[in-house]
Amino acid sequence: MEADIAVKVEDVKMCYNMPTERVDSIKEYIVKLLRGKLHYREFVALDGVSITIKRGETVGIVGLNGSGKSTLLKIISGILKPDRGNVEINGVISPLIELGAGFDFELTTRENIFLNGSVLGFDRNFMRARYDDILDFAELRPYEDVAIKNFSSGMVARLGFAIATLVKPDILIVDEILAVGDALFQQKCEKRIAELMSGGTTVIIVSHAIEQIERLCTKVLWIDKGKQIMLGDTATVCEKYKMLGQKRGELN
């Protein structure tokens, strides 16, 4: 892969087996499985998606709910392996995909900062030196000894974002995380992303807020029902996407 390419996705397909009937317990599931009475239908989450992302680009992914956006991010992050196609990554990825991933909700903010840091490969001394910066950015100084099970989703998002962007990753993946929290914190997040971009970080964003995509992204991938609809410059793709949303009376 060329040195200036950060992510290359080629003809990716991903399918899931969806049960066709309700199973109310693990026991019932096992019994039906052993008797060969579990029936599934194939759900195609992605089919034929391809995109090449250069270093330093900020790429938005848009589409209605269930279109396959999060599945694509998980494939790029290495969480899922596609059934078909190829994914090449050139650099270290910092994914912000699932709210609270990597946290233990029974532990305090302080404990989770060090826990999440170790998950990301940072040693305790490194995290200790940056502990105050994380707390201050996340605006959680009064809650450092509070278990995060008591936090709102916005507070968890702030903590996750502060840790994930602690150092400049090669590739930052953000899935709807900026939609959680108040407008002022979203502005802080966008400013941090802009700083990462200016430093050469490649950013991939999924967001319900099309205005956010328009502000931050240099190009956009539009997928619908797992199919790639359009890939191009932000203004062109977003305009087409908004036109369809107006016709349907919805935008996600």
C-alpha cells in the first residue's frame, strides 16, 4: 500500500445470520440448536463497499439508520472480519465506536482513566502525567472518585473522547460520539479533531448531524442498505443526501 494511504477498503461484504423466531432463554436456544430447529435468515449489512482514504483526510460516512455505517467502522477497526473483500490499514487506530467500550462501570472515573489507558497500551506513568489534562478536558474534575455507573451518557462520552484523543493517533474513528453532550462540549471536540487533522491524523466520522459532516469532512461516503451509493467531495454528496432526506422526510 502506498505510503500516503491510511485506509484501503476493497469490495467489502458482511453478512449476519438473523434468527427467524424468538428464543426466550439460553436453554431454549441450546435445545433448538441441538435439535436442528434454529432457523435463520441472512442479513446483508454491507455489500461491495470500497473506499481509499489518504493520510490526513477527514472522511464522513452518512446513511439512514441500519445502512451499515457502524458495521463498516468496526471492519476498519478490526473488530469484525468481513465475509468478502480486503481491508488494509497503515497506522495505529484509536476507535471511538461504542459508548463506554473499555470502561468498567463499577469503577470510578480515576480508576477508569488508568484502566482505559492500559487497554490503549499506555503505561501508568504516562497516564499519571496526563491525568489532569484528561479530567479537565472531560470536565469531570468534581467526579473523579464517582463510579461511572452514575454518569449520564454524555459524561461517559466526554471521558472516552478525552482519553482516545490523549495522544495524536494515526487514525481516529468516531461513531456518533459527538452527538452526545451539550453544544459547548461538541465544539471542544470539533476543535480537538481540527488540531489532530492539522497534525496529520486521519479521521473517519459517522454522525447524524449532517452540518457536522459538512464542517469537518473533506470527502463523504454515502451508504444505504449496505450498498455504496456515492463517494465524493463533501458538498456534492451532502447535497444529494439532503435532497433524498427531504423527499423521505427524514435524515439520519
